[in-house]
Amino acid sequence: MRETPTWRIPFGILALLIALGAYGLVIARYAPGLIGTWPGLAQSAVYLVLGLIWLLPLRRFLIWMETGRWNPHRKGDGDTGAG
């Protein structure tokens, strides 16, 4: 566990808030024009996917905020790959 503060945590939180805000604005601006005439169930499915898709890069981003690396394991960390 880390004992000293790092600049990556506040920077990462700020970057995440800015990126999510921008993503939300883009979706709110363009999605209704593209799918506004679709049936309600289809719109719901699209908004569900769009609401969850931002989670895909989140794991690596949080790993970077905590460790400074983009991958959870780096060669030489003692990980044999088993288990």
C-alpha cells in the first residue's frame, strides 16, 4: 500500500469528471437526434449501452491512478501467470 500522496489521484479524478461530463454532453446532444424516432424499448437499450460503455476503460485508468502503470502486472513483478 502506498504511504505517500501522489499527484495521479487528484489529477485522475478531475480528468475522469471532465471526460464523463464531455461524454454525457455529446450523448445528450447527438443521441436524441439519431434515435429519437425509434420505439421506446430500442431507445432504452441504446441508452443502457451508452450508459455502461464508459466503464470499459475505467479499470485501467484506476490502475494507473494507483500504481502509475496502465497494466495490473508488469514482467518481473513475481507473477507467474498461474491462478
